[in-house]
Amino acid sequence: MIGYIPILTTTLSVVFLLLIVPHALRKPRAYLLWWAVGVLFYGLGTLVESLHTLQGWSPGLFRAWYIFGALLGGAPLAQGTVHLLMPARKAWALSIALIVAIVFSSVLVLLSPLATPGPEAKLSGAVLEWQGIRLITPFINIYAFIFLVGGAAWSAWQYARKGTHRARMNGNILIALGGLLPGIGGSFTKFGHVEVLYITELLGLILILIGYEVIRRAHAPSVHANQLEASPA
């Protein structure tokens, strides 16, 4: 039954996209566009997990899962926070570096021979014969953690200091918690417990979506100039 959770997560990703894409198109800012792309890839990752549940393991599904899930699951969302918090030149420099790292890693995933475990196997990077790829992935995930979770936590602290921005503070706390959960679940996949990831992905996306909506509806002004400019008035 837990194996069907990604179907629900994918559906929720579509709902999230229907909210954030119009926002990003109405107020085009780099951080909003990155967040929209991040929600898209998040949903693609859980879509692949859904197909795995329905169809079983296959080389194509595994490679797609590793790229959309392990490499792109949180990084684009984190990059949105980079563009929210940093000057444009530094943010775009980090964006280029991140894109290069993900493209390089994705090519390795596509080229690596796989140990075929059978249709009932769980999704795990252990089937990659080029195990060096799994040494790159943690750096991308740590980067995502620092900026998605750390950036939201830092923003929450900034709003807490003001004392009159409780809604924005609470929204950022929810986003920080939501960004943290899939990382915890992902660590369990190394031990073959991919079901934990399915649960934390759903809970994480729920928290991020609620946090986004709380912030979007907040009346108090943002402490970030980029967000202030993109506020959906």
C-alpha cells in the first residue's frame, strides 16, 4: 500500500504547479521560476516512483528516478532560494555550476551499466556499476539542504526578530521542515527502505505547499527585496 503513495504525491505536485506557475508568469523573477521548475522535477521524480509501483523495475525507470529524484529532487527548489537571498550575479554563477554538476552526473547515470535486479526490486542506487556516481550525489543534496532548509530557517529567524511577521515566519518554518523530510527519507534508501522516502516526500511536499501559501497570503512585507518586488498584489 505504501508503494502507491507516490501517486498521491505526484497529484499534489500538479496542484502545486497550478498555483506557482501562474504566480511565476505574472511576476517573473528568477527565484519563482526556479521554484516552479523544482516542483515540476519533484513531481516527475514521484511520477517515476508511481510507474515503478505499477510496472515494476526497469532500467529506464531507474535511470529516470535517479536523475529526477536523487539529483533534481531538491536542488532546483534550493536554487530558487539562492536567487531569493543572493545578488543576481552570485546566484547565476551558482546556477551555472549546479546545472553543470547535474548534467555531468545525469550523463554518467545514463551511461553507467546496471546490475539488473528483477522487476520486483526496489529503487536503489546500488544497481549502478559506476558507484562513483553515488559519491557525487551527496554534494548536490548537501547544497540543496543548505539553501532550501537553511535558507528557509534563516528567513524564519529574520521574521521572528521583527516580531510582526508571524505568518511569513511560520511559512518559512514549514518550508524548512518540508525540505528536511525528503532528505531524511532519502538516507533510508541506501539501506533498501525506499518506502520511508515515499512517505517523507509526500509529507515534505505538503509542508512546502502550505508554507508557500501562508507566505503568499501574508500581509506583512517581505524582508527580501526580490520577494517584495514579486509579491502577488
